[in-house]
Amino acid sequence: MIYQGNTVSVSIIKESIANFCFNLKNQSINKFNRETLIECKAALKAIKLYPDIKGIIVTSAKSVFIVGADITEFTDLFEQSEADIRSWAENANDFFNAFEDLNLPKVAAINGFALGGGFEMCLTCDYRVMAESAQIGLPELSLGLIPGFGGTVRLCRIIGVEKTIQWIQGIVSKNAKQALMDGAIDAVVHHKDLIPTSIQFIEAAIAGELSWQSRYQEKIKPIHLTKTAKNKIFIQAYREIQEKDNDSPAYHHMLEAIRAGIILERDAAIREESKHFAFLGKTAQAKALIQNFLDKQLKKKQLKSE
């Protein structure tokens, strides 16, 4: 065992391939709570001290991958100043960036739901293998927010700006067939083949049969769009918001974060995303939608206990 925590572990799964496994103890699902983010950084430090690792697969020991950030922690977070919220987001992104920057091929083995921060973790990997029954997506607009762990930045560089806007604006999760068609993932397999196939991807990358370094480079560089193409995409996106009579600030800030981020390198683009995330965290709409979400979750628990 290379690292063992209460939320994540790192072990050698086959020869020089490491398994970065999410498994939040005493919970039925994985979430990105404060403890998970702290342990992720500790696990990453342990990996860097272990020289024999040549590749990493990211997995979940639960029946789902990661459902996203722990929304219950947002109530206290958003009581803080906008500057403090932005600092929190940038601090969290230090892990995602550092994981992506590991000079090793990385594959996400996606089972169950990978939503919000869970999907953003997958996007830090060079390849993504998805079980047939899995679902992925960035539903943050439903909470009056935008993705805060690099989702607006990395997805644009993987599937393109126009599709990214459609994915985030649509809110609903995507099934494996849709995700593969849009280029968000690299393979769809039966859940029993998820780990073996992910290992095959790593082995091919280690052998030089897959150019994982070029995948990485694409995600940290700006996106080159002509002025005409860029204007066309965003004029259409703003028009769709107006047609839906949607006055939610989250939709506008999502577009502004993407518009600014595509001409920047990754780190600067993510700081731009964090700025918009922090602003939205202080809005009355986000607070109301988050409280509504928490109230619904509480009612579900009460019904189950009756």
C-alpha cells in the first residue's frame, strides 16, 4: 500500500500500475468533501515519493464513481467572503492541476455516476473508460453555480467549446453512448471489463502505443478559434438563454468563464473559473437552490427511515 486514508487509497494493482481509489468510509457514495481533498493531496505526495509507478488508474470502490462536491459544506463556505471562496476553489484546484501534471499516463475507470467534481476528476486523466451503465455530467447550474474544479476549462479542450456549453447548459447527465459520441470518453465496456480495459490503456500508453503526452498538452494550452467561429458560438449561446427567458446569473457567468478561459493557458483559465464560481456562491439564487437541494435530500432520508 502506497497510501491509505479514510477517503482514498493508492496501491499497486499490477506491476508498476497504481490504483488511485476513492472510497469514503461509512458512506454509500464518494464525495469531494474537505477530508477527501486533503487526503488526495497527501496521496499525490506519496505517489511522487514512489519512483516505480509508470501509470495510474483512477477508480471507485463504491457502486458509483464520485457524485461531486459535498453540498452540505457549501452552506458554511458561501457564508465566507467572495475572496475566501475563490481562495478555497483555487486551493482545491491545486490538487486537480498537480494530479493532471504527473508525468505518467492516467486513466479514469468510470462506474456509476461521475458528476460535478467526480467528472472533473475524470477530466484530469488522459483517457476515460466508462461502464455501459455509467452516467457523467456537470449539473452545477441546477444549484446556481458553475463547475469549480476545472470543468469549464478541461471539457472545452476535450470535446470543443460548443459541445461543452451544450453539456453544461443542458444540466442532465450523459450516458455512455452519448459521451463516446461526443468524444468525452475513449471506450465503453461492460462493468466487469472496466478495470482490465483501463489497465490495457495504461499498458499501451507505457509502451508508447498511445500518445498520452499529446492529450495532456492539449488540455493545458489555449484553444485556437477564429474570431468568426468564436463570435458565432457565443452569439448563439446567449441567444438560447434569451429565448428560454433565463435570467439565472449562473448561465451568463458560465459563458463568461468559458469565453475568457479558452484564450488562456490552463492555470489562468481555472483562476478565471474560480472567480466566477466565487461570485455565484454569494448570490441569493445559489443559496436558495442549495438550500432547496439540501431540504429534498433530508426529506428523502426521513422517508427511508420511516
